[in-house]
Amino acid sequence: MSLAAGLAWYLALLVVPHQNPYFAPLAVVITFQATVADTVAKAWYRIAGIAGGVAVCLLISHGLHVGAVTVGLAVLVGVALSTALHLDPQITSQVGVTVVMVLASSSTPHYAEYRIFESLLGAVVGLVVNALVMPPNGVPLAEKRILAIADLLAASLLNLSHAAQSARRASVQPIAREIEVRMRSAFQALRAAEASTKLNPFLQTGRARLSQLAVALGELEKVGIQVRGIARGLHDLAPGIDCCQAGLDDALKDTAACVVAFRRAVANPSDETFQLVAVAVAEARMSQVDCLSYLKETASLTELRDLGAILADLDRILTEVCVDLRNHRGRVVVDHLIAYGYD
């Protein structure tokens, strides 16, 4: 911001024939935001508000003495027109500010023209500097948080496998709470990453990666739902059901291995990593078939019902991790945020 403000002042001095082109650096300070997209929006609000305020002054105050009535009338007309046109509140506010400033400086020659030109110059300089000098890139953080979710889901499945082996009843609430917290954090990071790459020509290569991450997070979101369902199913198992004998612990371990392979594919989408996913899924399906064969031969109706529901959730996980991230476009992040109750 400081670099852009100084540069805007210097450039304005080369063009504007007076010694204090303060509107140029002022526009930088007011419009400069964390991302290029936000800076563009802020600059648009300011320039549109200034242009509207100047136009109102030219229409209302021409030939009138500048006084309380003139100022009040000009502000009323400017704000009323902006509101009637349903313009952004920031534009409406800038219209009112510009009206007062232009009327107060009516004795200064070409004040309105200087204000528009200098503000436009400052906004452009701010945009260029924002895009060139260390632009924020939220993609690495989004990737880190999404990979952390995959690690969490794989670890949760392994913990559930250990619980099944020891006939302990895993607590559902801690697992569900941790998954939900991590999901919220990842969606927030994904939204920030999307904003950081928007309208920035120097970060367009990150948008393709962002699309892959959006697909991966969507799949992991569904895997998380299935993991919570498995935890609930294990917790509610009828006493006396032997998960080890049924082979459910092996099915859980192999499914966890699938999630780990999917994590590798998210980190490095390639033919090799997706082949690893395919191999892991094939092994996990075999474990599920073995478990289902045992249930078909020896299980009671209660065992068949309870363990069959868990196997169904495990099979859905395998379906989710089979997605090829290279051939899918990312879903709109906002849809996920709305589903989670975000604004």
C-alpha cells in the first residue's frame, strides 16, 4: 500500500498541474485490499461514487450560492438517486462525500476534474501493485487443510478398526466434532483461496489446482459423513457380535488405506497415484466381500442388519475416492458454504 501510494503521488505530479495531488494516494489507501478482486470492487465503488457526486453537483449547484441549503439539497439528491438505483451502500456514501467536497472547493479551478482523474489514477496504480508485489495466494493453505482432513479420516477409520478388534464402543461425538471443525476450516481456506486468485492474471495457474482441491474436498466431505455413520454403527452394535471374526476390522483397515491413497492422489494427481488408489480400492472390496460372505453363512439377522449397514458405508467411501481429480471441474465453493450454514 505504501509503495502504491508513493508511486501514485509521483505519477500524478507528472500529469496534474498542481503541487498537491493528494487524491491519488488517498484513492490507493481507501481502495487497497488484501486481494486483487476486492481491490477492484473497492475501486469501482469509489470511482462510481465520485463520478455520481460530481454529476449531482453540476446539475444542482450550477449558478447557486454555496450554502447550507445548497449542500443539503445536493446531498439529498445524490443519496436519493443512488438509493433509488439500488447502488451499493459504499457508492452511496461516496456520492455524499464527493458532493460536500466538490461544493466546499467550488472556488478551486478544475477541482472536480482533478478529483476524478487522481482517484482513477490511484485506483489503477493500487491494482497494478496489488497484482505484482507479493499477491496473496491462498491455494497452499487450502491444500494443506484438505490433506489434513484426509489424514484425519484415515486415522479415524484405523481407530475404529482398533475399537472393533477390542470390542470397545468408540465414542461418536469426538469423531463427528473433529471432522466438522476440520471441514469448516477447509471450506473457509478454499473460499479465501478462490478470492485470492480471482481477477489476478498472475495466479491463474492456481485456479486449475483450486478446481481439483474443490472436487477433492467435496469427496472428502461425503467420506466424512460415512465415517460418522460407521462410528455410530459400531457404537450401536448389539452385544456379542464379533467384528474380528466377521473380518470387519480388516475391511476398516483396507478402507483407511484407500483414503491414504486418495490423499496421495490429491497431493500429486498423476497416473501413478490414481493407479495406487485403484489397487487399494480393489483390495478393500475383497475385504468387504470376505466379510459379507461370512455374514451370509453364519450371521444372525441382527448381525446381518448391523454389520451390513457398516459395510454399505464402507462401500460408499470406496466410490468417493475413485474420482479422477484431473477430469472434474470444481464445484462452486459457495454451495458448500451455504450447506454448512455460512453466510
